[in-house]
Amino acid sequence: MGINRLSIGIQSFFDNDLQYLGRKHNAEHARQCLDWAKQVGFENISIDLIYGLPTSNAEQWNRNLDIFFSYNLPHLSAYALTLEPNAILTKQIELEKAQPINEGDALRDYEILCSRATENGYLHYEISNFCRRGMHSKHNASYWFGTPYLGLGPSAHSFDGTSRQWNVSNVEDYCDALLSPGRNSGACPTVGKALKEKELLSPEQQYDEYVMLRLRTHWGIDLKWMKKNMGERFSTYCEQHAQPLISQCRLSQTREFLYLNDAQMLFADGVAEELFWE
């Protein structure tokens, strides 16, 4: 059917981590899924792992990475555990029914991750992503490079370079809208809801998004590209505001590129905020 890449949400190869996260699969299922994918011929496989878990420690995180490396997969996405406002885990921690997370654990695991990925020949090309040479995620790179993309289905987002639109998230509302006589108008008469919403990005918003997304990658901010495509006022503003960050060793520069090294990447959001348009 043309599918040539799988991205599998393993999260951890240990049951105590998966139980803490409330996942439906277990460690055996995780390995079985990878075994089956390789047996049927898939080679371009990425997995997700989560670090900074209170149920884990440095030894267990290293063992998680050992298992990943043993599969010789071309890509890894690894995320620090973060708590969403209305998530079940967040509520359990608030009620003291689950262990709280510790930022120190996340920092420890991140340093282990970066070190071991480099030792095993993986390129740290985005804050949370590591790959063999030439095997970066083309899909996610479209977001980071501002490439237009089309999203299909409930909750799907699309981007044309200057505006973003997203479909209604409720599956029943989405289906009703498609089947209704007024579907061409983008509205759903039966439920009184729009099939999609849209926002037009101002030049300043486009600048902010470019800064935020490109700082997440090893490619960094291309000041030459910015000047050509966004205008000199934006490239000059960015370079001027970057100088204090560079002198504080919070940001690096090579010719016309501004970028973050491994240690600096942990603070990408804060650095981006200081470069945002006022």
C-alpha cells in the first residue's frame, strides 16, 4: 500500500514504567511489536521512549537504550515526561496516588541519552529526535521547515505557508458534517458547528514560529534565509537580540546560523522567547 515507515509508541520496555504511564500494552507486547514489524520486512522504523520517570533510574534508562540499540533501528524519538493539565496522571499525582516527577531525573536521563546516542552513531538533529545519517523524519521536518502540509480527518491540522486550519475534533461531528447537505460550506447544520477553523498568521507570527521551530533543530536559524524570505527587519532584529544570548553561552552562532548545542537545547523555549518579536 506504499507504507514504508512505522513510528511505534513503545515508551518503555519495562512494565513498571508502562503501568505508571497508564499504557495498555506491556513490555512483552512492545518487543513483540518490533519483532513482527521487522519480520514482515519493515526497516525504516522509529520508536518513542519517555525518560524522567519516577519509576525508573539511571540503570533502567540505560537498559531501555540498550534494547533500542540492539534492534539497530534508524530513528529514535525520546521525550521527557511532562504533565498536561487535565491528564489522568496529573490528577493522580495531585491526589498523591502516583509518584511526582523530578526535573533532576529528566536532566540525568537526557545527558545519558545524548552521550549514548552519539557513541552509537546517531545524529541529535532535533531536541527529541535522533537518527542514523540521512534517516531523519521527513514528516516532522515539514513542520520545522514551514513546508505546507495537508491533514485529513478529525483534529487534523493543515498549513499552507501563511495560514493554518484544523478540523473539528469530535468524530461524530466530523462525520455528520461530511454527510450533511451543507458540507461544501464547511458547516454542519445538524450540530451547528464548523467542520474546520482557520487562522491567518501575521508576518510577526510567522517569524516567531520560524524561530521557535528551527531552534529545536540542529539546522538552527538561517539568518540569510530569513533576510531573503521575511525581510531585513526580521533578520536584523533576530541577530541583535541573539548577541546577549551568545555572550551568555545560551546560544551558538556559526556564520549566518544561530543554533543550540546539546546542553543548550534543554532551554530552547526560554531562548526562543527572548528572540520573539516584541
